Amino acid sequence: MVKKDKPKYKQIVDAAVIVIAENGYHQAQVSKIAKQAGVADGTIYLYFKNKEDILISVFQEKMGMFVEKLEHILTQEVSASEKLRLMIESHFGLLSGDLHLAIVTQLELRQSNHEIRMKINGVLREYLLQMDKILVKGMEDGEFDKDMDIRLARQMVFGTMDETITTWVMNDHKYDLVDLAPKVHRLLMKGMRA
Amino acid sequence: MVKKDKPKYKQIVDAAVIVIAENGYHQAQVSKIAKQAGVADGTIYLYFKNKEDILISVFQEKMGMFVEKLEHILTQEVSASEKLRLMIESHFGLLSGDLHLAIVTQLELRQSNHEIRMKINGVLREYLLQMDKILVKGMEDGEFDKDMDIRLARQMVFGTMDETITTWVMNDHKYDLVDLAPKVHRLLMKGMRA
Amino acid sequence: MVKKDKPKYKQIVDAAVIVIAENGYHQAQVSKIAKQAGVADGTIYLYFKNKEDILISVFQEKMGMFVEKLEHILTQEVSASEKLRLMIESHFGLLSGDLHLAIVTQLELRQSNHEIRMKINGVLREYLLQMDKILVKGMEDGEFDKDMDIRLARQMVFGTMDETITTWVMNDHKYDLVDLAPKVHRLLMKGMRA
Amino acid sequence: MVKKDKPKYKQIVDAAVIVIAENGYHQAQVSKIAKQAGVADGTIYLYFKNKEDILISVFQEKMGMFVEKLEHILTQEVSASEKLRLMIESHFGLLSGDLHLAIVTQLELRQSNHEIRMKINGVLREYLLQMDKILVKGMEDGEFDKDMDIRLARQMVFGTMDETITTWVMNDHKYDLVDLAPKVHRLLMKGMRA
DNA sequence: AATGAATGAGCTTTCATTCAT
DNA sequence: TATGAATGAAAGCTCATTCAT
């Protein structure tokens, strides 16, 4: 049984999300995370190399949920456009359902230093690669414009989603994020349609 | 002559950009900025209230250039689509021409704490308001889809640009950013066209 | 076991007395106190909220000895005049026995800022209240002048003692302070006698 | 014409008293004193060696008034007891008439460092020497107890006065200080009477 | 495995003093 | 004489990490 499977590992990761969301990135001290997790400060270091390792693990563990959902969507027998819609909806849905997580990924974790952000980007890459598969499929099937620059298209899709979520978080979740999914989908589709 | 017009004010702001770009946000100590600016540590405090004030001033001073360019574009007698193209080109151009600034705005300044980012967002808002004017104009003139949600459209435009620039910065400016402007414009236009 | 009972608490308070006495109030840096106490700088902050808290604690801990002695004297079955004598003798004796403490209370701690001195005065008040009990008892028993203004009498007693001790400290303890107690007692008694 | 006679010298000393009284010793920066005096920071250093020199000068200039009054009292053809009464009354009167000065001498200046306080004590000595003359005269004339220890008596007189004034200042001058003079005189006289 | 007391490096800001004008 | 912009040394406090128990 590896460390990641032990109950305290997840306990600490979840505690980190809560502490960061409630206190902000710069006020999320290791001792606070330990207290929230119900363990001693020193115990943290039996499961994580250092504080940075906790933060990256938070992103890995949680991003994993997004990748899994996306992989599931990819196996479905529907059009690329529909897959895109499902992805947006699922992405918005996951964050709507965990406000702490939304705050952490959209606002707080972006305050981390260069090195951590680079490692986070490594984790994010996997998600973007899956996203690319939808775009490629759509172009092959003639649903999306064959002349699209894949990278630009991906940046538009991800940039639009990201900007939409961040605005929603910064407006204190005043409106329903998932309700926006169809509109965002339609807007993006118009841009990419063949 | 107010403080902002004195040569040392700009000297320190420019030094801050260089130091933050080269050392990262968290390694940009006041003493480093002072040294780069060629003044004593204490001199900084004759021109800025505190460190936070330096960082916000960096954003204000530099963002000012973007707003000015955009205001100039808005006065031109061209179509909304053409204005959008000019905006993207000008935005990409300014950052291409100052790699330090690009690093600072796209990566480093986002690591600042909540309070500073809120103030930065205040400055950014002005830019987004100008951007909205282009979108509204386009919708009124029948160039852009009259049924667009302005906020979503703005998020798509800004999100796409932002994501494109950040990717470029994180890839060490390996390719020419301005060259991407027409493609980004075309992609966004397709999405917004009437 | 509360913080005040832990050995390091007293260790740090005692170190503070020595450092302040030997270096002066304004040269008593936290790092010096930590070094003298044989702990790390950070350890100080496990036992004290901040530097101010150390200084107030010094006064509280040490003044506590004076109050205890005085309370003991008050329980004794002797005349008010004799209690006054015992108080003066005991007060002079405690400071004679700890020259560092004498310097700190008579000279250095008075250089502290307004806020600290106000808190110190709070501690001192308890001592003065006990002192008042002696004066009231003496007036009730007909030993002291019944028409005395209690506040003025207390100011004479405390002012004379304080001035006597301060002069002794500033003269580098050249003579024996306790030897002066009977004379001071006689002088004060003459002033207050019925 | 020496520096002390120039108008700016007194201007700065008076400014210092006001600034210290209104802001507290530790918030009385040189620049604040300069501003209050209506001169440039640098000008201060044309009249005073350093900040310490300003503070000592404040005490010298103001204490001079007390010594002059006392010298005048000494020339009068009255009993020692009456001289003592005049001294207390005049001392209380001068401070009652200049609340800023009272705050500065009784509270703020005592926060200065060891060195400054030593120099202040030098100035004070002159006053105490004059005070001794009254006590000696009283003992020679048989008004005061011939067996008194002069130093102790002086400490009682000065300590009582000082404690009385400080209490009055700390109680925000709620009552009239000069009104207390006769009572203080009577109390001290009882203690010293032959 | 778990604890938590102890460590100590690191940084912003103030302000007395100087000196070129 | 007078100015005031510039200087730069100095210190309290935090918190990630360790390690003896």
C-alpha cells in the first residue's frame, strides 16, 4: 500500500483545500493544514516531502477527477460538438459542486511561485491533451473547421472556460455557473464550426 | 510637479519590472529593486507608500499604455471587426516589445496576494470597459451577433488573448506572438459574427 | 501546566532582566534576550506574544514578589507604623538583593512607551492598594493623623521610597540601601503621625 | 550673539515641547519638530548638534525658569517653612500654566535613554542644590529637625512633589494642582519640623 | 507511525543625519 | 544661512522543517 492510498494522505489533501480556500494561499501555513487534518505538524512530513509537495498533490488529486470525467466523455458515442458540450458542463459542474476547490484552483493556487506553477502545468497538460482529442476528432469528422490552428483553438476553448469560471468565482458564485455552459458551448462552436 | 512625473518614480517602476521578471515575484525584494534603480532603499519610500504600492504602480503605469492605445483605436473610423484586430495586434505588440513586462503581467504579478490583485483588477476593469465598447458597437452595426451575451463574449475575447499570451511566455517566446494576431482575430470573429 | 510554569518562561524573563540592566532598555533586542536565555529567537514567540509582552511579564513576575511580601506583612499582628517599617525594609531589601532588577525597574523600564507604562501602572496599582490598607488601618487605630489626605500620604510614602531607591541606583549602589530604611521610616512617620 | 539668543533657537525648543507633548516621545521625529518650528529639517542641525541636543536643551531652557524662581524665593526675608511653601506653590504653578511642559517633563522625557537622562539629571542637580539651601537654613534656624539626613529629606520633598505632579498629569489635570500645594507643604513640614 | 517543541534564516520600513545647491 | 532630497543601518517577527521522544 503506497502512501497515496493511506487515509491520512487524502485527509491532508482535503484539509489543504479547505484551509487555502478559507484563509488564502499566503495564509495557509503548514500548521493550519495539520490542525484542520487533525494530525501533528510533523506528521505532514511523513506523507509529503515539503509544503510544495502538498500543493502539487492537491492539484494532482483534484485534477484527476476532471481527467477521469473527460476520459469517460471521450468513450461515448456522440459527436465532437456534443463531447465539447459535455466537457464544459462537467467541468463547470465539478467546480460548482465544490466551491472550496473552485477558489483554490481559480484564485489561490495561481499565487504560488514559478516552480509550483510549472509543475501544476504539467498536471494540466494531460487534461489539455484529452481536450485536443475532441478537437482533432471534430476536425476529422468535418464538424470543426479543418484549417483551425489546434493550439489556438485549444487556447480559445480553455481560455474562455477559465475566464468564465474565474469571473464567476470572483463574483462570489452569485449566479449559476452550469447554466452558462450551453451559451459558452454555442459561442465556442460558432468559432470553430466548419 | 507631482511625484509620478519625477524621473526617479519611473526609474523605480522600470527597475521593479526588471527585477520581478528576472527574479520572480517572491524574490523581488525592495533592496533589489532599489539597487537596480540605482537609489538607496529609503529613497523608494519617498516615492511609494510601501512595497505593495510599487507593484500596483507598475501595473497602473504599464496598463496605462494599453488603455491609451485602445482609446486611440476606438477613435478610428473603421469597422468593429477591424478595431478588434487592431486591439489584438496592439496588445500582442506591446508585450512582444517588452519581454520583461510580459513575464511580469502574465506570470509574476498573478502571484501577488488577494488585496493587490483586487487593486490590479480595478485597473484592468478600465481596459475591459473599453473592450466592451467595441463589442457593443459591433452588435449595433450588425457586424456581431445581436444575441450575444456581452459578458461571455468579453470573457471569450480576453480569455483567448490571455491564454495565448501566457502560453507564448511560458514557451520562452519561441515563436512570434504578433504573427498569431490575425489567426486569433479570425477565430474570435467566427465566434461572434452575426 | 500553563506557559508561565514552564521553565523556559522564567528563563526568558530572567534573561530579559539581565539584558536590559546590562545594555539599557533601547539596546535590549529580542535576539540578545534569546541568546542570554540560551534559546532561539523564535522560541521567544512560543512563550510571549511579542516584545512588549516580555517587558510587561518582567514587571508582573517581579512585582509579584513585592505584592506577596506586602500581603504577608499585612497579615501580621503589629502596629501600622511597624507594618510601614516592614514594608520599606522589605521593598529596599528585595531590590538590594537583585541589582539588575533595581536598574530595570527604577531606570530602564521607565523608558518604555506609553502603552507599556500604562500596563505596568496597572500592575503597580495592586501594590499601592495594599499600601493604602496600611495607611487606613493607621488612621483608624489613631496612629496616623485622621485628617490626612490618603492620596497625598500615599504619594509621599511611595514618592520618597522611589526617589530614595532611584538615587541609590544612580549612585551605583555605593551605600547600603537597607540601612536607610529606618531613617526613611522615621521621616515618613513624623509626617503622618497623629 | 550666540546661538541660544537667536530667535530660531527658541522657536525650535518650543516646537519640540509641543511636538513631544502632543505626539509622545517616541513619535517626536526631527522632521515633525522642524515642521512645527517652520524650518527645514537641515536647519535644525545649524542650531543643535543632534536630536539628543534638542531634548537636553528643552530641559535646560525650561528648568531654567524653575531655578530662577527658586533663586528669587531664596532672597526673600521669610522663614524656611514659608520658602518651602513658596517653592512648592511656584513649582506647581509653573507646570499648571504649561500643560505641554508638564507632560514633557513628567512623562515623555523620562522615556529618553540613559545618556540623556544623565544629562538631564545634571541640570536638575542645580535645582536640588538650591532646594538644599532651604533645608539647611531651616535646620540652622531651628525650624527643621537638626538630626535630619539632608539627602533623605530632600528625597522626601522632591519625591513627594514629583509623585504628586505625575499623578496629576496622568489624571489628565482633572483637579487643580496648585490647590494641593498647602496640603503637601503641611505634610512635608510635619515630617521635618523640629 | 506520530508528535510538537524548538529552530533560525529572511525582509520591510523608519528616521536621524548629510550635503549639494 | 537655509533647504530638503537622499541615504542606509538596524530589528521584530513568521513559519517551514527537524528530531528527540
